[in-house]
Amino acid sequence: MRATASRPFVQFGLVATGYAAALAIALAIVAVRVAETSGPVAQASSGMYAFGDLLTFLAVFGAGALIPTGLGLYFLWRTRYFWPVIGVLGLGIVLSIAAVILFILSATGT
């Protein structure tokens, strides 16, 4: 009985460790990129290089976060109330985005 009580903590630990690893890898790759692209050209175009660093971080972290996200969803697969709540939240996000788009379109007159 004791092993089943600690199971959610182990699952949470696995998912959190996966996200921490994805974050560490993304930060390391961006640090290498910054070290390799430093110089007068990077200083002159610092904003563009910073945006490139951001895109690199987002791409690497996003790819690395796929595994812990899938693992977390797998662990929540049999949770009874999780999926209806996620469905309602997703619908709310989609409706919010649609409302913002309609507001922008009506404000610009197109």
C-alpha cells in the first residue's frame, strides 16, 4: 500500500526532471551559440542576435519538452476529471483568440 501512495510523487518527479533537463539543454545550446557568435558583427546587430537566441531557445526547449509533456499526459490518462477540464480550457482559449481576432478586424474596418 505504501508504494501506491508515493506513485504520484514519482510520476511528478519524472515529469519535472524531464522539463528541467529540457531547460538545461536549451540553456546550454544557447550559451554555446552566444559564445560562437560574439564579435563586432553581433554587437552591431545585437537585437537580431538576441531574437535568434530566443528562437533557438524556444525550438530546443520545445523539442525537449515533448517527451515530459507526453509522459505527463500518459500519467493523467485515467484521471476522471482532467480531460473534461482540459477540453473546456482549450475551448475557452480558442474562443478568446477568435474574439481578439474579430475585435482587431472590426477596429481596423476590414
